Amino acid sequence: MYRYDQYDHQIVKERVAQFRDQVRRRIDDELTEEEFLPLRLQNGLYMQRHAYMYRIAIPYGLLSSTQLRKLAFIARKYDRGYGHFTTRQNIQFNWINLEDSPDILAHLTSVEMHSIQTSGNDVRNTTADEYCGVAADELLDPRPYAELVRQWSSFHPEFAYLPRKFKIAFNAATEDRAATAVHDIGITVVKNAQGETGFRVLVGGGLGRTPMIGSVIREFLPWQHLLTYIEAILRVYNQYGRRDNKFKARIKILVKAVGAEEFARMVETEWADLKDGPSTLNNEEFDRIAAYFTPPPYQTLPNEDATLKLQRTESKAFDNWLKRNVKPHKIPGYAIVVLSLKKPGVPPGDATAEQMDFIADLADRRSFGELRVTHEQNLVLADVKQSELFDLWGEAKGHHLATPNIGLLTDMICCPGGDFCSLANAKSLPIAAAISERFENIDFQHDIGEIELNMSGCINACGHHHVGNIGILGVDKDGSEWYQISIGGAQGNTSSIGKIIGPSFSALQVPGVIDRLLQVYVRDRFEGERFIDTVRRLGVEPFKEHVYASPIKGGALVGEDEYA
């Protein structure tokens, strides 16, 4: 993984000193809250309902075991013993004292981490496929490109005060696991007919108040021009993006207003003066960064299919876990393991300090000391020997990290909601807990099959509810908390925005609504058909009719308890 050079160390060291003085001046009332606001936000510090929240950057979701141990230390010393992993592949601490925040930043610096540009109207943490570098369906490893973008965008003076926040995602696999279609810029690695490496560039995706799927503005961009082309996009956005209304300030609004074709023309015109400028990449610069991402010392390992087959036969629980939480690796004899942070009864994405220390130890012993954060709020050990899977499963079970639900109903994406966030209209964590409790039976979940349930406490969509196969949005209704349900959303290669099924529901009704949606799916699905495919085939109407056919009280169905 990337290691800081002298410039990184110097920049972050100076930022610690700057931020320490800014915090001191705020505490001493030399700065008003209004003056302090942009300073703290560009250092990832938010004011929430009960305390400050500190958001720590995890570039393209890659962590070392040493870094994870430091996050565990921060959770113990400065928070309440846990952290929350987010859909930006970051981690948040929700109970921070203002006076402690510079010390936290200093601790992060000691392990080559920071919180810079995790908020504010700037280029945020660049995200990527959580399996990059090891995925069996990968064209090449996109991490060097993501790191080049991180370095280029950090402290970029021209893009420190954009009209709104700006998010970039990378994917290099056959399956898009980085949700590129709903980012301001989504970059997919491709090869042209001559076998040359380049990028397909999408612009104008995003969720929030006006959800949109991004538009392709360039089918093939030579890799050397990655930074110059992004610069051209940002220049057009910076010049023409709206600043009079923050709800209409994202780049997606600009792309929609002028049209994708015209926006592409504007970018190409701007790019003409940049394409061979100082930000043009060359082999020397790429090789410098790529050298940090060399493969670990893999061994030549025997095929473990026979052993795994026997272990699966002897343990149904292990078989379930292997089906859902273990993914194919490009190196024979190895596997990718997803550690579920979605145990029923636990807020999705939360990990305790003890769990973080355990996972760091697990990474050292079984995955070359590295791990990944997924935008679905789970953790990944990317390089596990197949011969060690059974033992690893047993260890993970002991720390509540082996729930076999990856990609299933209880593997839900969920923001912290009204329990913490001052922007939220409604609580999301209690709803997640109620759904997990109702559908906890793992055999039922495996029978239902792949389904993505995403939940947000407000229209800002931190829980990506628009692209959930089932989406739940907290809304304010005459001062009360209600929940709007949508179906048909999806991320990945066939991204789509969900459609609202009808009037909103009370908190107690939501699990019953999910129950009825699943009843229609089980009743009408074709053999082997996923929930999203059934929704796309039938449309919203059959689901809507069944949900509203009779009252739902107290979270239980009235006159209907069984699946058809």
C-alpha cells in the first residue's frame, strides 16, 4: 500500500499545527462559530446532535493493520469505544470533544492517516472497488490511479471552494463494485481495440435531493490524461455550477441543465488547453506510484476444493458463510473474505475497538497485514489462504464478525440517522434493528437471495437509499418521524433509481411493509430470479397493491402472517 513520502509527512505535519491553532482560537472565542465552520469542515470535524463527529479518510478503502490499531486506540481514548465505517470507505467517531481533535489528528499522522477534505466543498475521499488488486474479474489494479488522484486533489488551490462537495470513484472489474454511476465522476478502466489502457468517464451521477445516474462523456480517455481531464471537468463545474442554491449546486444539476452532450463539449474545449500540460502523466510518475502496490509474496498453493467440500458438508454454518462471505481471488489457493459488520442487533457499519484490534491481528496473521473497507460498510481481508478459511471463520465467529449475510437482506446500508446527525429527519438505526430482528433467520435470508436494503435518515442519502433494491427514507411529517419506501433501485452495472411505492409509514409499520414486499416477490418470482429482476419485470404496481391492501399495525401484518 502507499507510504507517505517527505512531502506527505510535511504537509500533514503542518496541517496538524494549523488546526491546533484554529481550535485554540475557537475555544478562546478568537474565532466565531461561523468563522470556524469552514476550517473544521475541511478537517473532517462536524457538529452533530450530542457532540462533534470526526470523519477520518481511508483512501480508496485501504488500511494497514497498524492504522486499524490506531483507530481502535482513538475509539477507546477519545470516543465511546467504537467507530462507524461509512459509504465513503471512511470511518467516523461520533463522540469527540473539540479540544481533543488536534491530538487525534496528530495520532493519525503517526500512522500516515488524516481527516483532510473529508468534508467541505472540495474533492472528497476517492473510493474504489474493495477487491481491487485481487479480484478475479479485474482488468488491472486501479489503486495507483486512485492514489494519483488523491495526491493531485489534496490541497488543490483551485478546487478548495467548489460550488458543492465532489466525489470520484474508480472501478476496473467486470462487475462495478464502486457504484461509479452515482458519483460526480465515475471512472472505469477499459482497454481499446489496440490493447491500450484508458478510462470510460461518467459525470453527473449522485443521490440526495435529486438522484441521477451519471452520463458517459468519454468512452476512452488515454491514461496519461487522467488528471488533466478531471481538471477540465472541475474547471467547467467551478465556473458554471450554481452557487445561489446549495440544493442545486452539485455537478449533476449542471449536466442535466446543459445536457450531457453539451457538457462533454464544454469539457473537451477546456481540456484542449490542459491535455499536454504539467498534470499529464508519464511512465516515470505512474511507475513511482505503482511501485507501492506490488503484489504480496503469494505462495504456490495446492487446490483446497476437496478439503473445503468436506468442511462444508460437515458444517452447514460454515457452508453458509463460504457461500456469502468468501469471494474468488485471482491467485490460486487464496480467497477474499468479507467480515460482516451487520450482526443483528448491532448498528450497521459499527465496529468496537476490541473488534478492530482483533481484525488487525487477523490481518497480520492471515492477510499480509492489510484490509479493506467496503462502501457497503463491511471489512475485507483480501489475501486469505483457502486452507485457513475454516479456522478464520471460527475466530471471526467468536468476535461477531462472521454473520453469513453479505448481499442478503440484513446486510443493509444505513446512515447514523437521527440518533446522531443534526440533519436527519428521522432515526434509522432503530428501524435497521427492527428489520434485522424480524428477518434474522439465515435460512430465510438465503432462500430470499440477493437483495440490497439501504436506509437514510434524510434526503441527503448518506445511506444510498435511492439505489437500494428496497430503499427507506426518513421524512418529517408534521413533526413526527415517518418512512418513505422505494423499490427497484440498484447499483453496479445496471444502476437505477428506485421508485416510491406510495404514502409513508410509521416506524412500527416498516418491518411489516418489508414483509409484504417480500411476499409478492416469493409469490411471483421465477426460479432463480433476484428481487430486483422481479421488480423490473413486474413493475411497482403489484407490490404497491399488496402493501396497501390492508392496514399494517404495530409492525405486524393484519390478517396475513405467512408467505404464499
